[in-house]
Amino acid sequence: MKRYPAVDILGGNAVRLVKGDFAAKKVYDEDPLAAARRWADAGARALHVVDLDGAREGRPVNLEHLEGIASELSARGSDVPVQYGGGLR
């Protein structure tokens, strides 16, 4: 089994939902890129980015955050692949 740390993005923040409830969220970082950096610095070998706004709207909403995260991790020389989900149909 492979486990991937995730950065869930809702309203521009890195969040965790309580039991999948969009109304019951905990913001753990106002900057999803900072959250991704922490995972990479902690030794993550891959990262999963979830566009929760996109999942709700049925189309990608947070692509700028994905681009920033993927660009930053690549520029740092870290070989951390990034998966993306949410709003893709």
C-alpha cells in the first residue's frame, strides 16, 4: 500500500473536512503552497492535491495553486510527483 499526504484546498486555504462535511472544516494553513512545502521537507515521496472547490462545482477551480505547488517542488529539485483531483469529470 502507498500512502500519499494530501493538501485539500477549499476557499484558497489548506483544510481538513470533518467527515466530508464542507461546512465543518479546519483551516490548517492559509497558504496551500506552505502546506505542500512542509510535506516535501518532511520527506514525502509524492503529494496529492485535492481541489475541494472543484469537486463541489464540477470543474477545476484551484489550478493556480496546483501550478504553484508543482512549480515550487520542481524548482527546489525535490523529486516529488504531484497528483491532482477534484472537479475533473
